Amino acid sequence: MAPKKITDFTGFRTSIRLLFEVLQNAYDKDKMQEVLQNDEKFSKVDRETVEAINLFAGTDIDIDEKEEVIDMCKAWEEQKNEGRELGERQKIISLIVKKLQKNKSVAEIADDLEEKEEVIAPIYEAALSMKPDYDVEKIYELLEKNKKLA
């Protein structure tokens, strides 16, 4: 029987039960959230099972190599928050690029976006360095790389 067709996971006693349950809900973020938050067994999952879940379900649950047991509920929440932050940063970069293309200065952009010049300036410089190809993802990657070097 295919994992997606299984509705009762109680017959599985090993970590394969967790894997099948996640696989069934992997493409429905709300359902996945519900499963992970309402089932205590996901708070203590062995590292190998989390690696298998990442591989087969396409998730990107953070795995600390020193940890033998991972709290998937907490890791899922952190991953969601990181995704939200990434989206917000890319939106800001996109807005700055649009204003940069209109030849606005750092001060004008900061004023338009009601943000401090110190926040706008590094994004502005990174975007300017990629002129005329203002690729938001590449600008974000450059900023992240520079942040790690700082």
C-alpha cells in the first residue's frame, strides 16, 4: 500500500510510522502543522528518521549533528519563521531595487520606506553592484554572504 493511501498509522510501531504520517501531509502545510503540533511523538524523533523525512518529504528540518533526538515541532516552527523572514527581506530588496531604478538616493529611499539609511545603504550598495541585472535572490545571497564575513 502506498504511504499516501494510509489513513491509520497505529499499525506501525517504528519510526516508519512518523515518516509515513509526514509523507501523507507533506504537501499541505496547515495539515503538517496540525500533525506536528498535536502529536507528542514528534517532539522526540531520532536523527536518522528526520533525515529520511527531509529526503522523502522534501522538508528542510534543521538537524544538529550533535543531537541524537530532534524536536520536529520546534524545528518546523523555526523553519516557518525563517521562511517568513526570507520573504520579508526579499520584499524589501525588491522595493529598494525599484526605487534604485528610478535613480533615487539612499536618503530618498529611506524616507520613502520610513526606514533608517543605515538599513537601506547595504542593500542599496549590493543591488548597485549587480547593475543592470537586479536579481533579488542574488542580492539577498550577497547580503547574507557579507553578513557572515562581517
